[in-house]
Amino acid sequence: MTGRAASVPAKDPAPARRPGGFARWWRRSGFSALLRFGSIAIFIAAWEIASRAGLLDPLFASSPSLIIEKLGDMIADGSIWPHVAASATIAALGFGLSVLVGVPLGLAMGRSKTVRDVLEPFTTALNASPQVAFLPLLIIWLGIGLSSKVALVFLGSFIIMVVNTEAGVAQVDRRLVETARSFMANERQILMKIVLPAAMPYIIAGMRLGIGRALVMVVVAEIYAATKGLGYLIFQAGGLYDTAQVFVGVVILAGAGVALNAFLRWLEKRLAPWQHVQSE
């Protein structure tokens, strides 16, 4: 066959360039962060404008500028720190105990039907009851000091840890457990290598819910049985119609909750990264 030599095959098209680091960050997180902070900024600006325009009575709603000014004054004179320290101590002890006790108990209930049958009536009853109602009894039993407040925080967040951990254990793939047993893995190895990692997202979700409950219980305990703390500060300021100081306490508690939730989200990404796989 005569003619020109066979043509050279066309080159494959060049692969598409991957977006740079900033573009990937913006696609994954930047726009979401902009929406979050933007919505907060718009809300604060609207609140301030409404207050300055006289649409909101400062006696009942205060304003962001007054709240910031009040917070600055309390930081400058040091009056805020004893309240923050008292509330942080109660929350840390109560919530820490709830994690130390609730997670092992939830694991035991999830892994053993006998343990679950024995304890489930009590955990269900505690979950259905308002834990705040136990405060008078706790004060009678433990006194008006630190112990009764820590116990109330513990009760409020402990049951959440138990329920979430048990739910996490229940959803573990049984095929993985049976495969591990076929390779002669003992119960401890199954628990540490399969059950606990699989249940970790549920455990951390329980911790995130438990933090919110713990902060609520701190405020309740300090309103009725304390002479310092953010709950006591809010209650006293409300009695004096000092709404700026009320909002100072609320803002500190809300900020602590947001910061702790953000930390737990970060921790979950480190301990259970398969829950946060994102395409790039």
C-alpha cells in the first residue's frame, strides 16, 4: 500500500491541573466559614443598629457595644475571673467524671446482654427524668459546696455518654467481630481494635451533647447553691436588671460551648478520619 507514512498518534490531552492549596481550602472550608462568620456579623450589626435606633429597650435587650464594654470593665478589675474559675472547675470535674464512667458502662452494656438487661431500666429512668429535680436531694446528701454541683453536672451528662456509647457499640459490623474471632483475637483485642474505633464517632457525639448539658447544669447549680460562678453572676445581674452583665455570662458560656465543640470536631477528625473523607 503506497502513500504517506502512518501518522503519529495524537498525544493524550494534558491532565487537568489541580487547584492550588488556597483554592482547595476555599472549596472545602473557606466558603462555609465565610457564611458562618458572616451570619454572626450581620446578626450583631442588626442588633446594634436596632438598639441605637431605639427599637430595642436597653433595659431588656442591652446592645453588643454595652456588653463588650461591660466585659472589658469586668476583665480590667478582675471581677469576672473568680466566676469563670468556679464554673470551669465544676464543669470540668462533672463532665470528666461522666466520660470516665459513662463510656466504659456504655461499652459494657453494648457488648453484654446481661449487663444491658440489668442496667437498662435504671439508665432509661434516669434519661426520662429531669436531672435538675435531683438538686435538692444532692444538697441534702452532699451539702451546698462543690460536691453537690459536680454531682448534678455528672448526672446531666453521664446518661448521654452511656446512651451514645451503647448505640455506637450496637452498630459495629458483626462480620468484623467474627473475622477477628476466627483469627483467635480475644475480647480485649476485639474491644480495642474493632469496637472502640467503630464507636468513636458516637462517643464524641455524646461528648458534644454532654458539654451542652453540663453547662446548663452548671448554671442551674450555681443559681440555687453558690456564691460565685457564671450562673450566680447571671442570676444576680438579672435581679438588678443589669442585662449587659447577664449577657456577659451568657456570652462566656456560649463561647466556651462553641470552642469545646470545635475542639471535639477536630479530635473526631484525628481519631475517626474516615467519617470526614472529602473529595478534593
